[in-house]
Amino acid sequence: MQNTAYNVEYKPRTGSEAMCEALLDEGVEHLFGYPGGAIMPFYDALPDYPLKHILVRHEQAAAHAADGYARATGRVGVCVATSGPGATNLVTGLATAQMDSVPLVAVTGQVGRPAMGKDSFQETNVTGMTLPFTKHSFLVEDPDELYPTMRRAFEIARSGRPGPVLVDVPKDVQFAACEHNGYRRLREAPQPLEGPAFEAAATLLRKAKRPLILAGHGVTLSGAEMELRLLAERTGTPVVTTLLGISAFPEDHPLYIGWPGMHGAASVNRAIDRSDLLFAVGMRFDDRITGAVEKFAPNAKVVHIDVDPSELGKVVRPTVGIAADARGAIRGILAHLEEAEESDGCAEWRAEIVKSQEPEKRREADAKGEYGPIRIMAAIKAAAGEEVRLVTDVGQHQMWAAKFFEFTKKNSHITSGGLGTMGFALPAAMGVAFAYPDEPVWVVAGDGGIQMNLQELATIRDFGLNIKVAILNNGYLGMVRQWQQFFHNRRYSETPITGPDYEQFAASYGLAGRTINPGEDIEEAVGWAQEQEGCAILDFHIDPEANVYPMIPSGMSVHEMIEEDGA
Amino acid sequence: MAPRTAPASATLTPIEMRLGGGMLAINRLVMTFMNKRMPVASFTVGRDGWRTGALRATILLDCPEETARRYATLLGGLEDVEEIEVAEGTLEVALLDGGGDALRESAGAAGIKTHETEPGGAVVASGDPESMEGWLGSLEDGERDIIRLGPVVRPGDGG
């Protein structure tokens, strides 16, 4: 039998070699990991293969880095860890990927088969532990099953609704000889769909007076950005994105109006409230978007397109539900809109939205003239240029970045949306930087989250990654503090937080760093960071009690929205 | 054995599935029930015939059929689930010791079919779960041994 990738004769080889061959045959170039006892045979085989391993400083970072790589490239990210604590440290990263439908394959070592079930050193049931937040998991006990299982893991990870897959391999299986290379594709790729639902969706769009397109992460995952734009332009429909859908549609496009939900734009929330048609594609009506579901979009019919059929009707009952990949579905609908012109009233609808945006735009323009988060976002965009990819952590800064950094490049906004994982940004940015070493990558993080994976500065330094880091340092766990301010009578319980002097901390890793205090020149500092070779860290000290507006209290509706001017 | 309390809702929707993957598949299935807060009123699992390593599971969901269909779709997305369907109806089987005319008559009145292995011997009773629940509850016979085999959608091929 021939190895299709290397055209060499197959010989009896070890399980570890079969694992490496499967990775190569899947086109893997980078894997992020951390060795340990139970995965040593794999690491012993690894140097013989053209696979680039990135040694992180914590397994959680390996999972996030693989996640960032996958989000940026659309390919399957790979992380590797040993058994026991190595495997448990991956858990947060796997859950993060599962919530945001990111294709990952996690390879873990397991204690040898004779030692399993005996509470052996570094033994843990990682397949059981990760059941709730992996798309699938394998414990491979037959060496001959190793290669096909690895291949199948990739297929599962990227097919349909993507997600993480775990492959747990006992140490003796990695050592064992395995001869067979049987692998066959078990599931066919989905076929292009046709059906009355496409025409029905097109008809609804054509007839709607106040339509909105609500685009989510599924648009990016299926590469449907062009189709989405065509659909919006052909029908004159304003476009709203979810948090993870940001950068699926260019924000400088006149039809883009922002993103909705708990901290989304007030004008967008009101537009959804007034809309008579929500054309939702590749999104799942997360509770951060809907708030009180019974009051969400009360006047709207709903077209819901999602590759995962179980999402249809899960939260919002669709008028037309289409279980299909976003790109295929939009193409199918466009076929029924070839002669379409926008419906009567759509121009008035857009004018109404533009008018409702005016107060927000005035506030934003004013804020850009002052020292603070909004100006920092504008400065980064101006200095880094159109090609920049922005990776954010979780908290207030994430909302400011999502609202005020103008994303014009597709798939340039990377963040942990569903799980909201603090500590995500720095390691995820490593994955992005490995995927696109010649393109600018910026991290925006808070002073809480950045400290959760700060050890990865060593990895960044070792590989000379050109990642610029902006820390919005308010000395608090800012979003929690904001909630305490509004809903817990300003009892700032355990939210004030300290950290290192980031300038000195960066220097201790041999990296450039600067502290920027209120009143100092933001643009100059960002420009300085941009000029540094490799990683640079900017520690922006900002107003400790700056808030993110608007704010819809959890479980409430647009009618209970708290706005900056007290409305 | 005392009969269980009858489910509060009468909208039990049966879903039958064929699983590969052994114990891990069952584990993953139960975890999915929990994760998605599925209203599982009953869960029966057994081998899908002796010739295969697969399992056949039947669940009764206490929710409207449309919701049950969405859950079936979700479960159908699991890699271990080889076949799944929302079944038209379901059947519960119970074994009782000591038959007799009175038992047969009460079963017939409740819409339960019975079969005696020998006169006065063990009785195999089958019927829809709600009828079975009501019939077993009506027996008021604390002395009788009853073994409930759980709801199944179809007998299968010997499994």
C-alpha cells in the first residue's frame, strides 16, 4: 500500500507513527502541545515528521492556540497533551471550541491499557470528563484502529456543525506495532439543497417592509461572506451580526448597522424590535441576543438557516426553517431573487435605522476625542491597517472592541463568544499568528483575563511572534464590577484586582512594553508598538469605572435597556 | 413490586435508536439527555440482536411531538447513533406471576394483551405504556411479582 502523502512503502510501524501519518495525511502543519509521560511515544516519533510542534507553557493555552488557528484558517486545529493533569488542563479549551463550533482535534496520552481503571499515576477518564463538550471522543485501544480513528476524528471535527473531537491513546497503544491503514470516509459531504423553503424564504424577503439579516458565526464557518453581501445588496436589507458574526460583513458597508443584544447597539436592538422579518443565518439565538425570548422581535416573521437542524426552533420558532450550510442556503435563496428589487418601504426602513443611530454616532465621535477605550480601538485600527486581525479576551474590553473597532476584513475578529473564556486571547492569538505570520495580529484584553495565560509570553518570545498586546487596565474585573454597580449596590466584592508592572514584566521576557496613563498620547504609543520587532505590550490605564453601554439586564428585553444617557 | 406513578403528561413521544460504540455511547447519550435537559420519562436499552455489537435504545419524551422531533434530530447528530426515528407508538412488556381468568379479563378491559406460558403460570403482558401503567396500578395486588421490561418500540430480532 502506498502512502498518498509521501509515496513510500508502508512498513509495520508503531501507533505513534500511525498518529503522525494521519496528521500529515490530514494536511496538518502545526500542533500545539505539551509532552508528558503518557504521550511520550508520540513525541518520540514526532521529530521524524514534517509537523511543526509549538511547545506552549500550559495545556489550556494549547487548546486555545489550536482554536485560534482553526478560527483564523477554517482548518482543523490540533492540540496535544499527556494524561491526567495534561488532559484536564485542555478541558476549558475544548468547551470554548464546542460552544463556538470550532473544529479541533485534541490528542491525549492515556496510561497503558494494563494500568487503566486502577487509579494509576496520572490516570483520568478524559473521554468521560469531556463528553458534554466534545462533538465526539475516542479511546483507541486497538493499535490498528489508530490511523483510521485519527482520520475520522478530523472528518467529524470539520463536518456539519464543526466542533472539538478528542482522541485518547493509551501509552502502550502508541508503542504497539500496527499494520493496517484502513480508512474510508463514513459520511458524505452534504449535497446542495433545493426545496420549497428557499423560495418561501425569498418570498418573505421580497415582501418584507422592515427586514433585517441577522448573520452569525456560521457565515464565517461556511465561507458565505460573499453570498451574504450579495443577498443584502440585492434586497437592500440592513445587516446585523452576532458577536461571533462580526467581520462576516464589512462594517464600513452602508447596509451594516451593528450587533444586538445585552451590550449591543441600542439602535440595533430597537430595529429588531420593530422588524417584520428576521433573516437569521448561521446563528443560534443565544440568550445574550434574545434576552426575554417572548418579547424578542415580537413583530417579525423568522427565516432561520443553520447547518445544525436541532437549532431550528430551539429558542425561536421559525416561520421558515432551513437546515443547511449557510453558503449553500443563501445561494439557493439567491436563485429565487435574481430579478428581485428591494421591497416598497425598505428605503424608509433604512432611513429610520440611520436616524436612530445618530445619538450613538455622536457619542462615539465625542469619545474618540478623549483618552479611553474607544480612542484606543480607533488608534489600533489606524496604525495596524486593514489587514489586522483582532483577538479579544472576555469582558468590557471585548464589548468595546466589538463595538468600536471597525472590522472591514473578513474573519478578522476572533473572540470567545459562547463560553466567554477569560484567558483566551493571548494563546488564541498565537494560533492566528502561526496561521498568518506575515499579517498583523493584535490582542485586546483586560487586566483580569490577560493574567490567566500570561505565561504564554515565553512561547511568543521563543517563536518571535509578531503579536501586539493592548491591555485595558482598569484595576478591576470590569464587567463584573459594572454588574455590581448596577445590580448589587456598588458592592465591589472581590473585583478590584492587581497585576504586575506590565512594562517590567514584558522586559523580563525580553519583550517591549510601555505603560500609558490617562492624558498621554494613545496614537503615539500604538505607533511605537507597531514599530517594535515582535511582540510588544501596551498597558493602558483607563478609567476604573468606565462602563459598557447599553446594557440589557439578563433575561429582560429591549424595553428595559439601560442607556448611557440614562434613557 | 409496586407500579410506578403514572407520568403527569399524556404526551409521551417514543424515540427509538440504534447505537454503536458500547458503554461510551450510552454514557454520551445519557450525558446529552442531561446537557439538553431533555424530558426523558423512560429509557430502555438492550442489545440489538445477538449478531451485532450494537445497542437499541428507546426513550419516551414527555413533551410535544414537535419538540421530541427536534430532540431526535439532535440525538441523530451524535456519531454513535446509527439510526433514529420518532416512532408511531410504543409497547411496554411486563412479566407477572400467576395468571387466571380475572387477570386476563382485567387486562383485556384495559387494552392489554396477555399470554400465559402455562395455565396459572407466568403471564407475559404487553400494551401501550399508559394502559400498562393504569392496568398494573389497578391490580392492587402487593403479593404478585411483576417485572417490567420497559417500553420498546418493536421486538427487534431477538435482542
